[in-house]
Amino acid sequence: MATTQKITTGRRKVSVARVRLVPGTGNITVNGRALDEYFGRETSKMILVEPLKLVDQMGKVDVFVNANGGGLSGQAGAIRHGISRALVTM
């Protein structure tokens, strides 16, 4: 994998997420907080990591997200969309 970062935008309903993927150890940070701290539901966390698991990048990239608008469920969908778009560009 290249050492550059990939920046994309994901959207769902009124939620927008700016996603940055960089090579790393698998840390996921949403609005400056850890994934477990930001999302309480396991379903939301599972939705986020599905694209990474699908292409076997779990634990190989760090994900930094700025999400706003809508509720937590919409934000989770927007983040998933952004991660998917970033993985496609990789």
C-alpha cells in the first residue's frame, strides 16, 4: 500500500463524513474520540468496519473522521460510505 493518505467524503441522509485513511495500526477516530467512545451501539461499530474487513484492511490503516449532521445512525452510514470510497481509490 502506498504511504499516502486518502481523503474522501461520505453522505447519508443529512449526515456528512470527511474520512481520511492513512497506513497504520487500525485505530479509528471519530470527531477526536475513539470509536468505542463515540458510538455506543455495537451495530454502528459493525457497520463502520464492514468495508475494511471486506478488503482485508482491518488493522492495516488508521481512519480519521469528521462527521456532522443527522443522528448517530446516519453518521455511521456516512462514515461507511466515506471509507468505501477511500478504499476504492486505493
